[in-house]
Amino acid sequence: MIKITKKNLFRAFYVCLFVVALAELFVLLFLHPQTTFWWEEIPEFNALYGFLSCAILILVAKALGHGLKKEVDYYEKIKGEEKMGG
């Protein structure tokens, strides 16, 4: 029986990654997928679209973080108001 170690897990991960990469290469080279829209035929469109989408999500999250940020003593102020009865 194979002992499960960190080294063996990484080796299995890289073997699986290599197999998936070969399968992807095979599909792209030999099975020519049909496209529905003209922009799907642009080389690396999906990579660029994914990168821009990710960048926009990060910027929106940062903007929300700045907008929803609380003051350092926000919770202390609330506790003080509760003690005063307000």
C-alpha cells in the first residue's frame, strides 16, 4: 500500500495536472470546437475575458470594502451608547 505523504500528494497532483493539460491540447488541436459568436474565434479571448472579469471583481470588492469600512472604535461607541440607555 502506498503511504500518503505530502510528496506523494504533490506528485499525484502534478500527474493529474499533466494529464488534463494533454487532454486540453488534444481537444484544441484535433477536435476544433464550433463557435457560436464571432468573438469566440479571437485567439485567447477567453483568457482575456477571464482576466478582465477577475480584475473588475477585485476593484468592486475593494470599493465595497472602503465604503463599508467601520471606524476603529465603532463597537466601543455602540457599547457606550447602550450603557447610557441610548
